[in-house]
Amino acid sequence: MTDKLRFGQFISEKRTRLSMTKRELAGEIGITTAYLSQIESGIRSNPKRDIIENLIICLRLNEEETYRLYDLYAKVTDTVAIDIAQFIKQNDIVSKAIRKAKKSGASETVWLEFIDRLNK
């Protein structure tokens, strides 16, 4: 299964869960039904950021689902997840930390320990 199809299927599953038709969701997020159909089928996978944000609202995604949508979108567009890119742009120190981790070859264990410290 391609990343494009996974992205579209995620949207389709969430829409179906809400018992929404493609026409209803497309109208709410401001795109055509044909365009939504292409996204859900994996033919198209690069809607603009405002469409992504509208999807989050209209599909009533919780935080975990929102992060999943961002990650799927990042994979199909070969970019960094929207929320992460925004955080990096707002915090110069994050770029420095990531470069330092890259240069030192930080392992998954190091990152997991870092996350654990942030959670405390």
C-alpha cells in the first residue's frame, strides 16, 4: 500500500465514521467532491495546508489523530510534519539541537531518553 493511499484512506475512514458523504465533507472544507475523491483514492495527495486544517476541524480529529494526519501528509509530500515544521521555525534552538544530534549520530535510545526526560 502506498503512502498516498494510506493518507487518503485515513481521511475516508474518518469521514465514514462520521457518516458524512464526500459531497458534505468537500463542501465543508471548500473543495470539489471530485478533488476529495482523488485524495481519498490516492490519486492526489498534496492539498494545501488550509485544506488539511479544515479536514482536522470537520473530521473532528483528536490530538493523536491530528498528529497521524500530519505524519501521513508529511510522508506523501516528502516534507516535515506541519506542526513540527512550525515549532522548529518558532524556536531556533530546536534546529541547533537537531543538527547537534545529527552530527553526533544520536541513536534511537538517546532520543527515547530525551523524550522520557521531557515527560517528567
